[in-house]
Amino acid sequence: MTMARITPLILLVTLLLVSPAMAQEVLQNEALNTQVTQPDGWNTATGSDRTTFTFRHPESQSQIEIIGTQLITADVADIFFGTFHETVRGAEFLNPQESERSYGSRTGTETIYAFSHSGVELRITVFQFVENDIAWLVVSYIPVSDVESLGPVLGQVIDSIVTNTD
């Protein structure tokens, strides 16, 4: 094969490998010196003032929020986590089931809540952990009918969080 034929072939293969449909975007948060990889098939979304990153699944309207806060002392993590869970319970998220859980190398506490209103049933999963003096909450809101197919994305998002410790 001549070089004139090989060059377009290499270009085509390169374009296919970096196609936008295949690429996962890595998002940055300068304040926490952290990055996370956007899951395939999910869009970045505007979260509340408290969220560090937010992703939304367009077909199911599922959402994953990542909330991080820099800790002054280790005691602040308990206050941060406790306040979040009080707010969730106040919003009528029911039947919390709490257990220790690991995602990749991260171990933390996972709490699963149920929510039902006007025919909509959601499973809310909250994974909390502390790493590099940052307290993290990773929260997924997924319709019960989509938990089997979309639930594993929570673990992918947790695994993709990278905090640079310069």
C-alpha cells in the first residue's frame, strides 16, 4: 500500500476513535481542584448553588449531583452529612436504608431513600465519603423503572472523581 493510501486511512481511524459520540468530557472544578468524567449518554446540567457537578440523563430525567466541601476539621464532615440528610428527610424522602459501601477504592456510607408523588417513584441514592480533606456527597435521583439500567452509573461517576493534591 502506498503512503498516499495509508495517510487517509490513518486519518479516518483517528477520527473514528475520537468521535464526539464516543468522547467523554472531563469537567473541572477549580475551587476544589477536582475533575470528574461526564457519564456516556448524560448531559451536564445546572445544579443548585451547592452542587460541584450535575449530570442529567435526557430520556429518563434522572440526575446525579456531586457536592463537595473543603473541610476545616474532620468534625465538619459529620455536620455537613447530617445537615444534608435532615434536608432530604424533610422533603419526604422515605425509608432510609443505610450501609457501608465501596465503589472502587472509595469506602463510605450509602443511604437509599424512596420518593413517591403524583405517580412518580424515585430511588434516591446518597454516597458520602471523605477524601483529601474534602467531604463528598454523590446523589442519584433515578425513576424506579430505570434503576437497573442507570443505577450503575453512580459507581462510574464516583470512580471518575479525581482530586489533585498539589
